[in-house]
Amino acid sequence: MNLTFSSPVDASNYIAGFGIAKGAMLLSIDYTSNLYRFQLIALDGSLASQVNGVTGNPADQDTAAADIRAAVAATNP
């Protein structure tokens, strides 16, 4: 499932050289640990080659997108 961020975020510090991410492809949610597995989506629609995981609050799609975006944005100085 593709999740769209509320606004694009610079993901180059999260994934070296990735650039701007407009969203994430959600691959899975572990409801025991609340871990999201995802790949970032670039502005051109291409996917990051690596799969990442962050812990969040999987209440709904908007919350998942916000949790992932916050984790990516937190890597920027």
C-alpha cells in the first residue's frame, strides 16, 4: 500500500543519496511490536532499493505515513 506524506521530506540523510521522498510503500505492520516495514517513494515514483523499519502507532494510514515521515525527517540536521 502506498502512503503519501503530508509534504515531501528530504530523505538523503536517512538513505544516502536518496533525495526527496513523497511517501512510502508500506510492506507490513507487526501489530505486536508496532513496527512498520517500508520502502521510500521518490518524487519520480521510484522506490528505494532498501527496506526500512520504524516503530509507530498503526492506528490508520495517515498515522502510519506521519510516523514514517517523522522518522525520516528526524535524520536531518
